[in-house]
Amino acid sequence: MFQTFEEFLVASRAQIPVVWFITNLSLTAFLSLILSQIYVRYGTSLSNRKLFGRNFLLITMTTMLIISIVKSSLALSLGLVGALSIIRFRAAIKEPEELAYLFLAIAIGLGFGANQGVITVIAFIIISVIVILNNKLSHNNYENQNLHLTINSDNPQKIAVDKIIEILKKHCLAVDLRRLDETDVIIETSFLIEFNDFDQLKKIGNALRQLDDKLKFSFIDNKGVY
């Protein structure tokens, strides 16, 4: 019985056509580059999108390589389960959008690795069109929110979020809280704000410094966070 199963594992191996592999790997790389440009152009993450998007090429091609290899052998597929059990993904994903694009990059690699190129291309085109249209249609909701404001403080006992919001509402036309990270040693907040002129930025800065002279804050263009 053991001999039979061992022979089955050996016999289940299949050769990967080189032409097929090169073609799919090239298409995988091409779609990952397009995905990177879509993320940079239409993403809303506050992180460095251009730098983060460079990871898509390596992720998609590596995923495609792994799936192409393990699908040709049952023994390799079982070995992959054991190998992945000792690997932990510890990258800091601070925004759900980053995770969504990572899943899409992995899906591209999975699709081509499983030799489902047509379905993968069709799905990628549809998803890309939906992302772009959604960005265009929702653009009007953000056109009046001129800047991202990020605030960091190492003294959360002295700084309260409600005080920050009160200051912003006093000097801004609109305030939208987008992110709040608070621990015993640090507080980090991100806002979308709308203002009339740059004098209001000075007033906001002076008011925030009155709360804490060591408070760190930055204003970033919400359309050009690269």
C-alpha cells in the first residue's frame, strides 16, 4: 500500500511546457505593471503608493511560479503546505486598500499559474474598469476636501481627539476623520479637510501647537500622495 502510494506520487509529476510558462509569466508581469499604475493613479492610501506598487510585480510572478510548480506534482503540493506553515507574513498593512490590491496581485499570479489566462485577463479588465469608474464617479465627493492632515503625538494623555476635531471645525469648512490609531504611548490621526485660504492653515498650526508644542502634523495634497 505504501509502495503504491509512493509510486503514485512519483508518477503524478507532469512536465511544464517552457513556451507556455514563458508566455504566462510575461502576461503576469504585464498585468502586474498595469495594476501598479492603477493603484498609483486611483488609489487613496496615505502611504507611498508608488513604492508600495512596485511590490506587485514580484508578488504576481512569484505566485505564478509557485502555482505552476506545485500543480504539476501532488508531492510538491503537499510539501508546500508544510513550507507555508513556517512562513509568517509580517508586513505592516495599515490600510484595507493595500490588502485588497495585494489580493488582486496574488489572484493574477494564481490565475496564470493555473493556466486560466483568459479568465484572469477578463476578470482583471472588469475589475480595473470598475475601480476607475468608481474613482471617477466618487471624485465629486472629494473635490472640495483639499488636503490630508496627519497628526502624531507621543503624549496621548495630553492630546484628546475631540479637542483636535474642535480646532479643525473652527478653522475649516469641512472635516472628515479617516483614521485613528491610539495607544498608551502614541496617537495618530488622519483627516480630510477643506479650507478657503492658506491663512487658515497657519491658524490650525498655531492652535494645534497650543495643545502640545511637540505635536507633529503635516498637510498633504490628497491627489498627489506618491
